[in-house]
Amino acid sequence: MFNELIAPGQDPILALTVAFRADQRPDKVDLGIGVYRNSAGETPVMQAVRRAAMDLAETQPTKSYVGLAGDERFNQAMTDLLLAGTAGHARAAAVQTPGASGALRMLAELIATARPSATVWISRPSYVNHKPVMESAGLAVREYPYFNVDTKQVDEQAMLAQIAQLGPDDVLLLHGCCHNPTGGDISAASWQRITELALERGFLPFVDIAYQGFGDGLQEDAAGLRRLADAVPEMVIATSCSKNFGLYRERTGAAIVIGESAAAAAKAKAHIQRLARGTYTMPPDHGAAIVARILHDDELRQLWQDELTAMNERINQLRAELVQQFRAVAQSDRFDYFGQHRGMFSVTGLSAEQLARLKTDHGIYVVDGGRVNVAGLSEAAIPTVVKGFLAVGA
Ligand code: LMR
């Protein structure tokens, strides 16, 4: 049966991780997969997470099944974190999912169930897994212009011109904050315009927010999403605890649906539960149980927020340091974009040939397409990165 299979293409992010691990050079630098590292190069377990996990180990009464929607205290807390105070909050329903990829897939399947003819519009470029996940659910995928690689800025005019053409059969997939891969975020004015266009044209906003708290702060990073949730009749959200709780391997995320009414959202939730039953049945409990404990406990929640703020500040300091060292060595402000972008990533515009030389000659691993994970840098590695970039003609 399997002899006939054609070998599948590799995921560029995960393949790079494998190549980096196999590299024996001690001064190699991993700027690939989106993982936060401290100055020692470690991805530590957050204190709030460790405390909640220890508490859980001591007090959790059973490991029996939870249910198709996962932990409802988690679902409530995630919904509140994103939507409290918006008009959409009372019409929202959430399902815990295995990571945000699980949420993306469940929401894509939901859309395919409700509107098989729908086209999902993703940014050019977008997270490498957006297109495969949407297509796996049988949805058509098209791209809207997003990033100008020469200016390293979002081309908001071109983006809005395309969005203004969308209609009721279209789904607009937006990054809530900290755009992956570019690091270029949508301005408040554009979020407002997108909201008006959604109302005028009738397309469905689909917000993927995997980095809340890694840009300008927990509330600030959800401002665009909240603007939409205040105005539109329907929208869907995929959210993740991988980065802002550091729970990467626990696969903790949620799919949230805002319906025209609370009853409509509940019906959508029932469909997601049916879809989950047909795939993984129930999401893994551990990560969501930890998050629920943190978000429902004032002291743990404060500790988590403080730790998240510290990570956020460190990323922004690394960005400032990159700008400063590039300015000093290259005598140029052409790398200032590192300071303007937000979140873990920046797109550098380096060619495939430059990326290959960075890897082979300098042991610097950057994802195809030129995405750099700034949050994976250590302060000590910045001079190596600056030197390597300039040596390949960046
Ligand atoms: C990334 O973009 O590096 C992360 O979101 C990891 C992943 O799942 O691809």
C-alpha cells in the first residue's frame, strides 16, 4: 500500500530545526522555529506555570476524560482574555484545541461545513502552516498583498484594496498581532477600515492570535481583534498558549466562534465538538488545566503577567540591540526595521542563496523566505549575526 506513496515536501520550519540540531559547531545560531529563549539560550518553564503544575500534581483528583470541548474553565478564561468588554463577548463560544494549529483546523472544518464554497484569504506571506491547514479542510486559499519586502513595512494600501473586493463567500485570515513571518503589524487605522469593510462586504474575519503579549502588551496586542469583535456579527478566532505561557509541547489552544446570537455560537461549538470527535476526540488536558489555574488565581495571574512582560521587554531590547550593532558595524540604518517590527519575527528579505551561505559558512539558521526569530537570539550571538549578515551581502 505504501510503496506507491510520493515523499511529501518538508515543513521548512521543522526541517530547519532538525538540521540545526545535527550541526556540531559550538557557535551555531538558531533563528528558526518560533521559540523564546533567555540570555542563556534556554526556553525556561515560567514560574507561574511551574507553580500551577505542581499544584495540579498534588490536587488533581482524577485523570479521567474531560469532554469534547476540553476544560470549560480554560475556555471561559481564554474567551475573557481576548473578548471581555466587547459586544461579541456574550455571543462567543470556545472549544479547547490541541494548540492553535488544532484551532485553525477545527475552524477551517467548521467553515467548510457551513460554506463549502468559501475562499480563505491569507496574507502574502503568511505563517507556513496556514495554507496547508486550510487546504486540508477542503477550502480554497488565495493571497492578499501584505508586505513590501523592500521597505520591510506592511503595504496597507494594497492590502485594503484587495480586502475591499471580498464578499460573503470569503474568509479574511488576519494575524491578531506580531505577524508571522514578517513582524509587520496592521495599524489601528487599517483595523478600523477592515472592520468597516467586513460590515459593508459581508466577509468573515478569522483572526489567528498566537503571540498575544509579545508585541506591545496583552491588551494592546488584542486591540484590532477587539475592534472587530465590537462591530461584526460573526467572526472566528484561533488562539495559542504556546508562546505566552511557554507551553509549546503541551499543545494548548482554543477555537472561538462569535455568532450572530449566543445560540448560533453554541450550535457552531457543537459542530466543532463533532469534528473533534472525528479526529482527535479530546484535546490534551495538562496545558489547559495549568492555564485555567493561572488565569483564575489573582496571584498566579499577576506572576504570569509579570513574566510575560519581562519576555516582551527582552525581545524589544534584542531588537534595539540589533539595530544599534548593525548601525555601528554597517554604518547604515537599513536594518532599522528590526526595531520597527513586533513580536518574535522579522522578515529580512535575504535570498535563498544568502540563506544557504549563512547556514553553511556561518552556522546561522534562518527559515526559507528569510524569517528571523529575534526571540531566539542571545545577546552574545548578536555580533555573530551582524557579521554573518554583512558577509553574505545583506
Ligand atoms: C513558528 O512559526 O515557528 C511556530 O509557530 C512553530 C510552528 O508550529 O510552526
